[in-house]
Amino acid sequence: MIAGISYEVIILLSMFISLLAVLALILYRNKNAMLQMRIALTNAENLLLQKQKRAFQIGANTVSGDMHQILGEFKMLQEYDELITLSTTSKAPSLDMIGIKDYKMDFIEFKKKGASLSGKEKKIRSIIENKNVNYVVKDVDIPTNVTVETRKLKPMKMVQPTNDMLSNTSTTLRCEK
């Protein structure tokens, strides 16, 4: 006996204190784990909100781009003799329209004022400005099997347009025989 307390009581008190220490340690670890889980959940919510905002912005930009293109196409009706609207299976085509007036052909891309060109649009611009452009006719034969072949075209006799020719759009180029 120590100071009137039996050994059994001291052992029980020691076990009780040890048990409290273990419970406090478990509670501390669980509290940290819960805090980390809350932080992870908050981060995941923030990432989801950012992703939703980006998706909404992409949708809004697409609608805005479509409206600018449609209005631009209508405006072009007065400026060109012939307008060719391009159709594509691509999500974001690199070229919207071809305009022809007199002896000039323009490759047209409609953009909202201030918007920059995409990488594909820059590539198309480079191809056109470097004059890496060909006129190609594809012959298609559909008897039982579909075949597509490139037609060999006769060279054209080059005619330099004069001022009179530029004002008269009915002048045509002639092929050599």
C-alpha cells in the first residue's frame, strides 16, 4: 500500500489513464483525418465549379461565335459575286467561307472582334499566304463500287486581266487544246 492506496487501485488508475491517453490519440488522429477529408472535399467541389464555369463559357463562346459568323455571312452577300459556305465534319472548322468577286478569291474566317486565330486557322492562313493552293477536280464514279480519282487538267492559257476585264465579270479563261 502506498499512502493508504492499494496497489490494485494504482494499477486501475494507471490503466484508466493509459486508456484515456489512447482514446485521446485516436480522437486526435480521427480529427486530422476528418480535417483532411473536408479539405479534399472542398478542393473537389472547387474543381467541379471551375470545370462547370469553363463548360458554360465554352458553350457561350460557341453560341456567340455562331452568331458572329451568321451575321458576317449575310453582310458578305453584298460584297461578293459568289459566296461558298463551307461544310465540314470537324467541330471547329478552320475556314468558314470562300468569296469570289471579279478575278479575286478570298478565303474567309469569321471571328468575334478581338478574338485570336486558333492553331489550325493560323496553319490555313500560312498555306494560303504561301500560295500552296491547288485547284483539284475529283471524278466520282458510282456504278457498283465507289471510286474517287483526281482528274488531270489541261494547263490553262494565262490571261492577264485588264481594267476592262475586271469591270466585266462575264470574261472567262480559255483552256489550251
